[in-house]
Amino acid sequence: MSSLRNILKELRIQNQKSQMQVAEALGISRSTISMYECGEREPDLATLQKIADYYKVDMNYLLGKSSVSSLNTEKNSFQETPPFEALQTLIARNGKDLSLQQKQDLIRLLLSEDSDSKSGI
């Protein structure tokens, strides 16, 4: 699977967008987009979600954890459940200010919301 930086660049090129266009849409600087694409910096969880929403892709695809890039728009849900390992990775990278207990609670919450959304709750 590709790395985040390669996936971000591929998505931008496939969508025929400049770094400036993407930056403006996401509310960040062009240089930040450039740093993401060069691997000099990684987006935080909130920005990663904005990027996924912008390109209409699964966050697991952005992280190289899934080859499924598209969202199931009919049900407005992901085609795949995010694996526990992907959530751990996201939280480990972006939850530096969280305690271990807060990280575990967040993972439980995200996994339970996913099962609730699939059951129609």
C-alpha cells in the first residue's frame, strides 16, 4: 500500500487540483499541503478527516490501510469498518495530549458509534 504522502498527491492530481486549491478548500496553507505531500509533516486527526471528506474517501485509504478509496454514498457510511489497529495508529499519532485511559475510551466510543450507525441507531 502507498504512504499518506503519495496518496495525498495522487488524489490531488487525479482531481486536477493545485496545492493552492486544496489548501483553500481545507482552510490551511499551501506550504502545509506541500509538506504533507513531501512527508515532512502529517495532518492531525481533524485535518485528516477534512481531507477524507474533501476527496470523498475513507480515512483508512488515506492512511494506506485499505485499498477501498470510495465511500458508500447511498448509505452515507464507509464500505469497511475501520480496523482497531487503524484507530490505534490515528490516536497514537494525534492524541499526544491524551492519557492512555482517554485514548482507550476514544477507541471504544468510535467503535461503538460505528456499530450503532450500522444497526440504524
